[in-house]
Amino acid sequence: MSDRVSVLRTQLPAYNTITTKYEAELRQTAKRMTAPGKGLLAADESIGSCSKRFDPIGLENTEPNRQKYRALMLEAEGFEKYISGVILHDETVFQKATNGQTFPEYLTSKGVYPGIKTDLGLHDLEEGAPGEQMTEGLDGYIKRAQKYYKAGCRFCKWRNVYKIQNGTVSESAVRFNAETLARYAILSQKAGLVPIVEPEVMIDGTHDIDTCQRVSQHVWAEVAAALQRHGVIWEGCLLKPNMVVPGAESGKKATAEEVARYTVTTLARTMPPALVGVTFLSGGLSEVQASEYLNAINNVDIPRPWKLTFSYARGLQSSALKAWGGKDSGIPAGRRAFLHRAKMNSNAQLGKYNRAEDDKESQSLYVKGNSY
């Protein structure tokens, strides 16, 4: 080997060099989480965000009421037919189901993977443009991840957001947040947790769908490059992106077929086939739109080497919350509403959603600057 070749090789990044005793488990978990007809429930609202859910139904935001809210969905009989994993909040991991098991123990007994939101929330990104944000939580991350693994969690989620302003997102925000997501992902895998990487190009704004596509492509490409640089095991990792849609304040509309074509094209340009699955966020879409768009995504005539499924919060829980109303007498109605939405999204994951079977009106769930 020539000296020049030797020098070049030592300067190249060491791709895919992660070694972890959990590799086989990570691969198996990611594969099962994206099983046909199944998706994820994002039940990871922070304590503060629960107030936004409870205020409209006149429910006080207390720890017992938050436990009842989680149990409303997680103890619905048969939900495991549609849900393969549940993203929990730190508080929920250590709360107990009605039968006395912790929620992770209870979910595991149902064949559902418990997960955990490991980011510590959004803060202003001083190096970016005004209004741009970063996510904190990497300090002491390995110890926290190991704690959650010991508590029964087998996957995790970390959210970074990108706000389109004047038709773009600053390069400093794109690169800083990509690096954060990659560091989170590799540390999670070393602790035995499948990382769900969430680069959310937010629906807030007046931009059109072409702008959303251009920004999403740039953001996702930078995230993919950072994951590769850090040696993340693609087969033990999931992506949770936005769908490519017009800005909520633009007044512009897109058909489900247009959303599907823009979204899958953007994925095809940025994500490797080795990525097991893409678990879309609902991001302010109505419950019906979340199902319609996912169904179209799973029917579009573009190669789709990944499993394309859902990881919805409001898109699964909004109707259930209203039907429940915070009252014990409303539990049966709340669970029926939740199971209906879970079934609709299961059908959409299979590309078999039928709007005629969906009794729900398409009401917007958009909240400007939404946080969790």
C-alpha cells in the first residue's frame, strides 16, 4: 500500500463501526415495530402539554388524571392488533396500569414495545435565525438511556424542529440539529434502544408544498449524512418525519395523492433502503387527513423499500379525549373512538383505508408552534 493511500484511508470517516451487544435485538425490534398493519401511539406529551389536552374538557392536570388519560388508550381491549409500540413520557414509564403492573410491563405483556421520549425539550438556537430552536438532553444521556432500558423500554424518540421562514431554514440550524439527532441515535443504540429520529419540518407558515419539499429534502439529507458519519445501524433505526404538505397558514391545499408523491419522492432522494421504517408524525393534520395521506403514501407508484407507517399523537387521541371527557362514565366511548382511529390508520398502513368507513369529520388539529 502506498503512503498516499494509507494517509487517505486514515483521514476517511470510519463508517458503520458501531459495535454493541444489542445489535441483533435492535434489528429485531425495529422490524417488529413496523409489522404490517401496525404503527405507533405517541403518548409522550409533557406534563405541561397535558394541560392543553385537558383544559378543553375541564379536567385538572394532576398526576392521577394523567395516569387515567394514558390508561384510557393503553388499556383499550384489542389495541395491540393495530399498535406495535407506544412512546411514553418519563412519568408514565413509572406509573402503573390498573392491574398493578408498570405501563412498560403491561405493554410488554400485550406484545407491544414500550418506548420513551428522551429529549428534554426545545430551546432557542442562538447560532440560528430568530425563532429557530434546538433540543437539549445529551448531557448524561447514556445513563438515562440505560435507566429506561432497565425499566423495560426498547426504543426511544428525539424531536428536532425546523421552522420555515422566508422560504428557508438557516444552514446553522440544519447542521446543528442533524448532528444532535445523530449523536442521540448512536448513544441510544449503544444503550440497547432503537432510536426514532424525528426531524420535523413544521407545518407552521405560509409556504407552498414545493418549498416544504425543498426544505425537507435538505434537512433529511443532512440528517442521513450525520447518521452515516456516526456509524448508526440503519437496520436498527427508524425515522419520524413530517409529511410534505403546504404551510398551514398558506391557504393552499394539496390532494392526498400530491402529498404522497412529494413525500415519497423526498424520502427516495435522501434515505437509504437499509432504513427499516418511516413512522410519520401527524403534525397538525386532521385525524382524517392523517389517515388519507398515509393511505396514499402506501399506494403511490414510487419504489418504497421502507415500511411506511404512523406514529401519531393527536391523530390517534383527539377524538378519544373528547369522547372520554375526563369522566369514568366516558371511558367506553373514549376507547371506542381510539380503537376506531387505530383501525383506520392500520388500514392506511396497508394501503386499504376507505373514507366511506370512517365516520369522523375532517377537523383541523393545527396548533401554531406546537410542543410536546
